[in-house]
Amino acid sequence: MSYQPSYRSSSGTSSLAVVSLVFGILSWCLLPFIGAIVAVICGHMARGEIRRSPIDNPIEGDGMAVAGLVLGYAHLALCMLGLFVFIAALAFGFSWWGWH
């Protein structure tokens, strides 16, 4: 009896999802603002690529894309909050001390 295993060709993991996750992590360590923007853009592109992949040959990596999106958006939100606090401290600090 001849046994031949059925091989299913897999497209593998989306490279954009990997890039999104890597830049999401780097945005917290080395590339503060630019890394977050790259993570968000690549994360959205990866999710679109994964959704458009054919059913018989799916592309994996949706979890990595979502993780990159979460890290990127969280970092951007923290940057915007920090910028808002900085501007408010400048505005209220100058008016409080009478430096107009």
C-alpha cells in the first residue's frame, strides 16, 4: 500500500504583519513617533491583505497585525496626551506665574 501524504501549500505569514509588530515594539524602545506611524500603517495594510487572501490558501498573521496596531495606536495616544499636557503646562504655568 502506497501512502502519500497530502501537502497543503501555505502562503505563510504576512510580512506586513511582522513589520507592524516589530515597529510597534520599536516605537516604545527606539523610534518613538515614526515607529508608531509605521506600525499603524503596516498593520492596516496587513489586515487588508489577510482578509483578501483566498480561502484555500490563507495568509496568517492577523494576531501580529492587531498587536502592532494596538502598540502603535497606544503609543500615538500617549504622545498626543503628553503633547497636550506639555502645552497646557506651558499655557497655565505662564499665566499662573504672571509671565504674559
